[in-house]
Amino acid sequence: MTTKALTEAEALEQYRVSLTNVEIQPEMAAGMAEFGYDTTVIAEGKTLLAATRQVFDLNKTEDDETSEAYATFKTLKEQLDAIYRLHRKKAKVIFRNEPLLLEQLGIAGRLPKAYVKWLETMRRFYNVAGRDPQIQAKLLRLKITAEDITNAMSLITDLEAARGEYLREKGESQEATRAKDAAFERMDDWMSEFYAVAKIAMEDKPQLLEALGKLVRS
């Protein structure tokens, strides 16, 4: 049901209405009790619904946290990329006649697109520049300071931490989704039988089914 007719939120609301109204509508309560759906069984359905709602809410929370963690990671990545591209451009000008230094700094070829290679290319540039005073002195010509190099290395550390946090949240979100899907599968199955029995119990009074959130044609 939740994948075909209703959204998960809509299904939860319909189930809540159904399990609430089946108890407070006397004819429906009596009719369902005759087919085994007495207050004890309905209470089981409500317990199952509460558990489903709980994992549904947890999944939404985990999704939100994943989105937030990704936004932080993405912002840092874009910031670092912009800084490095400018430094790279300047360094290529400064060392244009020093191919060995271009290789040493990792700026001889194109900037890789794949995340790990992209990150390692930047790390190499700032590590090499950061420990070589002569390179630093030359970089100063185009206003790349030692502080700029240190700040860039700090951003790399922050980016790695942000990516780690995003991947952790992503894993938790995926696990929450699996738990939610399993809970809905159990809930849908329980309610499917509930509605089938209700249809039988209310066969002579089909309009009462509308109290369960089930539309009935006149």
C-alpha cells in the first residue's frame, strides 16, 4: 500500500484513524470482535503502528542529519577547491620554467576529478610547499603566503572530518531506511488483513468502512 496507493505518512495517518475509529464506533467494534479483532487484537495493531511511526520518524531525522552533513561537506569542498585552483594557477606561472618543481608540486598535469585523487593532489601541493622555504619564497611573488598554505592544510583536515561525518550519517540513514521498510512491511501486512476482515464484518453496512478511511462507492 505505502508504495502504490499512499505515501508512508498518508498510510500512517490512515492506519491511525482506522485503529482509533474501529474502537469508538460501536457497530464496527462489535462486528470486528466477532471475527477476532477485539480490543486486545486492536491494541496489538496500535502497538505495531506506534513502532512503525517511531522508526519512520527516526528515518526522517537520519535523512535530515545526512542532508545537513552533506551540505557542510559540499561547502567545504567547494571552498577548498576554489582556493587550490587559484594557488595552482599562480604556481604554474611561477614555476613554468621549472618542470621538476611542477612535478614535485603535483601541478604538471590536469587536476583529477575523482575525489580521492583530487584531495591527494592538493595535499601534495601544500605538503611540499609547506616544508620547503625556497618554494614558499617563490610563491610569495604572487601572494601565496605561508599562512595561506597552513590554512589550506587546515581546510583539508576539516574536509576529511566533514566527509567522515557525512559517510557516518549516510550509513545510519541507510540502516534507518531498512528498519523503516521492514516495519512498514509488517504494518501493511497486518492492516491488509484488518481491512479484509472489516470488509467482511461490515458487508451489510459498507458505509461504515468510511470510518476506517476507506472510501466506499455509493
